[in-house]
Amino acid sequence: MSLLPLLLLFALLAAAVWHDVRARRIPNAVVFPGTLAALALHALLPAGDGLFGTPAGSLGMLSALGGLGLGLA
């Protein structure tokens, strides 16, 4: 595994912890870029490691999106 994804994760977690301890909330300005970076990283990873690397992973993503739709209804 590359070191870059771990460094990005550590930076995101450090920012989230800092905001959480300081203001007892994690702002969307920290959450949304982290989510977008994670999706972009998984889409760009080599075959087998990314978002749609296996059929089971693709089905899991579609299943998760369905649950998101139910939560918003």
C-alpha cells in the first residue's frame, strides 16, 4: 500500500479531531473534501484495489447508495 493514502487519511483525521475537541462538532468543510478525496482515490487505484475492482464491491456500492436514499426520504 502506498504511503500517500495513509498520509491523506491522517491529515483528515487530525483536522476532524482538532475541530471536534475545540468546537464539539466536525464541520462539513472537513467532511466533504475527505469524502471526495476518498472516492477519487479509490476510482484511480489500480485494478483490483479500487471502487469497482470486483463485482462484489460494485454491488456493495450500489447497495449503500440505496440505503442513503432511504435515509433521505
